[in-house]
Amino acid sequence: MEDFRRTYLRLCKEGGVEPQESVLAQLQETRGVAAGSRLDLRGHSLSVDTCAVLGKVLHKDTLFTELALSDCMLTEEGAKLLLNGLCGNTTVKVLDLKGNNLRSTGAEALGKLLVRNKTLCRLVLEWNALGMWEEAFSVFCEGLATNACLTQLDLRNNQINHQGASELCLALKRNSTLQELDVRWNNIGLLGGRSFLEALQQNRTLTHLEMAGNNIPSDTLKALEQAMDHNSDRQSTMRESRSRTQVLSKEIQILKEEKGRQVWSCWEMEFSLTTSIHVGQLQEALNERKSVVNSLTAKFQMTEAALAMSEQKNHNLGELLTRVKTEKDEQRERQSRERKKEQEDSALREGKLLREMNSMSETNVQLKNKKVESRCKSQQDQIFELKQELTNSTAELKLRLAQAEERLEMEKKRSKQSLEDMGNLRQKEVDHVNRHLEESERALQDRILKLEGQRIQLEEELSRAKAACVTERAQAEEELGKVRVQVRLEEQQRVSGLEEKLRGLRQSRDESQSHCSQQKQTIAELQARSGQQSIETDGLRRRIEELQQELSGKDQEKVAEVSRVRVELQEQMGHLQAERTAQGGLKEKIAALEREMKVLASNHREAILDKESEISSLFEKLRLREAEIQRMREDEAQRASFLQNAILTYVQGSPLHYSPKK
């Protein structure tokens, strides 16, 4: 700690920066703490110069493993300098940057830190604003995708929307070390939840995910919890398999050592015939095990083929479900287009009717002003008839509405029955596949038990062979003692013959030793093959378990998808029913307007007929008046001519004869 403090003061002096008193006080408080301690600067306001100096100090520091910088009011430039210094650090494993309002520059610096740092395991970024700038947050997500050491990440209250969630999910698909992720109290929403659900189909290491406060539906949250449980089970299974592998490797090592000791004891034997017999027996046992493993491999291939068929069936069901969805979407779009067209047509008709009503109302007002008293009774009769027609049309519309509701109910029942039939069919197929898998698993377990029994029998035979070798060795030693006694008695007579026999024995011993070494190599190869076959058997067993887990996960996903589709269909049917009611109201309004139009048209026609009759009567009167005027003009002209003749006659003195026309 004192070295860190001296380095901090030296770098401040070299850079011409005044050391910050709060930092010095904190370093003074933690003086004397052993290596592997925590540097706690929470709540201290750090300037840009202080951040630059701390970054340089932490770049080569090997003392602290945890760095707490929450609520330090870091600026964008200060955070960048500090994080650039931490890129080369090799001891800090926990970094807390809570409540520093990091934004675009901070997000880019964090992405660079995640790319270059190889020791950071836990990163706390709560109460920042990393999600406000999409480009900077994508840089951070790219760094997270390439990171291979971070296991815990806290992103609470970072204003992450559904687009930022999609970028984060792309990083999770590529990341293989992150185990805990906290994204509570953001703005992820339904689209972001679906992105996380899609990412968890590929990510197998994330076991703890917090998503509260993001406006995500409950069914999506349940699906995410199921995916988390699936990943947790997979991790526990992998840990168990690793522990079992370690135990089996230890047991194999012990067996190898025991067999090595047994082989070493066999080397000391002078009788190679017994060893060759045992090697032949071991070879036969190995051949039997090979045949058993081949049968297991064939059954495993059959199981994989059955799983492939089940996956194909699931894929076909998924395609059928997507086709049903597309048909529903097309039907919904077609209905929406028809509804829009009907609304536009009804709006046009309504506008036209309103214009005609306005024109007719104007003419009607003019006509009413002229003939109110004469048409009152006839209009009352017409109103009564229209009321009767209205009641009749209302009853007819109610009858049609009831028939339409019955047809809608029948369509609902038919669609519900089809969905239930599809679900039952799929459930039967899944049950059939599960039964087939259980039968194959039971057969494999029986085979494994038989192999274990054969291994035990081989070990017992090996122990019996060892005991027989020991007894034979004892007998050989006894015979060798007898031979030595005989040799000592006949030593003087058969020295040369014994030397020749000794040379022959040495040659036979060398041959037996070379033969034993060859047998040792053969036994080692057989042991290696047996170990490889046992490892392959364990791998096949683990593969079957993984396939079963994947099949169960796919079943759960399909059930969740079917439930979601059912909910969407119910919502669509509710919307369609509401639209039908709205269309019924519009139809009633249109019918009322049409009835009013008919009434106004009939009134207008009657008024026109009345006007035409009046005009014809006026024309007739005018014609009579013109005829009378013409007749009067003719009389006046005749009288004028008579008067003129009379005047001329009077002037000329002729007698006047005037007889006026009566």
C-alpha cells in the first residue's frame, strides 16, 4: 500500500498535478493492508487529472483485486483515462462504477477494457446511461462478446431499450463465460424479452438473469426462467460429468498401476506359455467387449435416427404452426383491408348522403314554407308508415345479427377443436418418442450392467491367473532347488554340460524376456483400447442425456409457443367481434340514413309533382289569357277598321252603315 501511495505522489509530481486530499486520506486509512486488498474510493469526487494519474498507477499495480469507484461523479474524459489504465492491469477482478452517469465515451472505453483485460470477473455498472447512445452501446456489446473472463455483469438502470437489448443478446450468443446478468429497471419491453429468449437458445453458460421492471409479459418471463433452469441443470450435469470423469480417470490410473505391477510379476515368470494363454483370454474378452461396444454404437445410431425423426416431426409441426400464423395474418390483413374499404365507402356514401340531405333539406324547407298546412296530414301518415318500416327493418337486423353471432360461435368452436386436435396429435407423437427413448435407454443400461459384470469376471480371472502364476513360480522354485542339489552332486562330472545348458537357458530366458516385453506391449495396447472404448461409451451416454434434455427443452418451447398463439388467437377473435359490433352500428347508421334519404326523396318527388301540376295549370291559365287577349286584339282591330271606314265615309259624305259584331 505504501508503494502505491509513493507511486501516486511521484506521478502527481511528474505531471504537475496537485494530489487529491480525499484519495490520500483513503490510502492512509488502508495503509498496512496485505496484498489482495480493496481500494475503496466510493463517494469521492475524482477530477480528470486524478483519474489520469490513478490510471497510470493501476496499469502496473499488483496489489488491489477489487476497485470501488461508485458515486465518484466521473466525467467522460476521466472515466476514459481510468479505464484505459485498467486495460493492462492483471490483478483487479472486481470493478464497481455504480452511479457515475457514464454515457457514449464511457461505454466505448468499457468495450475496449473488456477486449483487452484478461482478469476482470465482476463488473458493476448500475445507475449509468450506457443505453442512450446506440453506437457506443454496440461497441460495449462487441467487447462483451469477445471477453473470455467476465462472469458477473450488473446493468441495472442504464436506460437500455429493445434495440440495445438486441445488441446485448447478439453479444450473449457469442460469449461463453458470463454466468450472471442483471438488467433490471430498464426499458427492454416485449421485443427485448423475445431477443433474450432467442439468445438463450444458443447461450449455454448464463445461469442467472434478472429482468424485473422492464415491462415484459409474464409468459416471456416464465420462458426465460425455464431457459435459466435448463442452463443451470446443464451446468450441474457438466460438473457431475467432470467429477465422474476425474473419478474414472483416477480409477483407470489405479487399474493401470495394478496391471503394471501384474505385468511386472509376469515378467519374472519363466513360463511364457501361461502368459500367452492369459493374453489370448484377454484378447477374446477384448473382442467380446468390442462387439458389445459395436452393438451399443449401432443402438446409439438408431436412437439418433429416432431423435432426428422426432426433430423432423417437431420441425414439421413448427412449419405447420408458422403456416397457420401466416394464414391468420393474411386473413387479418385481408379483413382489415376490407374493413378499411367498407369504412371508406361508408364515409363516401355518408358524405354523399349528407350533401343530398342538405340540398333536399333546403328544398324541403322551401317547400314546407309554401305548403306546410296542406302537407301536414300526409306527412304524419308517411311518418307512421316509416316508423312501421323502421320497426320491421330493426327486427330483420336483429335476426341477422343473431345469425351472424351463431356463425361466429360455430367458427370459434371449429377453430378451438382444430387446435385441440393438433395439440393431442403432437402430444401423442412426443409420448411415442419419449417411450422409444426410454426403451433404448433401458437397453443401454442393461448392456452397461452386462459389461460391468464381464469386467468383474475378467478381473476375477486375472486374480486367479495371478494366483496360479504364484503357485507355479513356487513349484518352479522348488524344482530349481532340486536341480541345484543335483547339480551340486554332479558338479564335478557335468561342469561342461551344465555350462552348455546354462548358456541355452540364458538364451531361452532372453527369448522369454523379449516375448514378455512383446506381450507387455500387446497388453498395454489392449488396455488403451479398453480405456478408449469406455470413454466412448461414457461419451455416448452423455450424448444421449444431452439429446434428451434438448428434446425436453424443445417440447417446452413448443408448448409455450402454442399457448402464446392461442392467446393471440383469442385476442384477435375479441378484436374481430368488437369490429363486427362496430360494423353493425355503422350498418344501422347507414340504414337509418338511407331511410331518411328515401323519405326525403319521396317528399321531394311529391313536391316536384305538385309544382309541375301547378306549373301546368298556370301554363293553361296563361294560354287561356293569351287566347282572350288575342281575341280582344282582333275585336279592337275590327272596331278600329270599322271606325276608320265610318270616318272616311263621313268625310266623303257617303251614307254610313255600321253593324257592330256581337
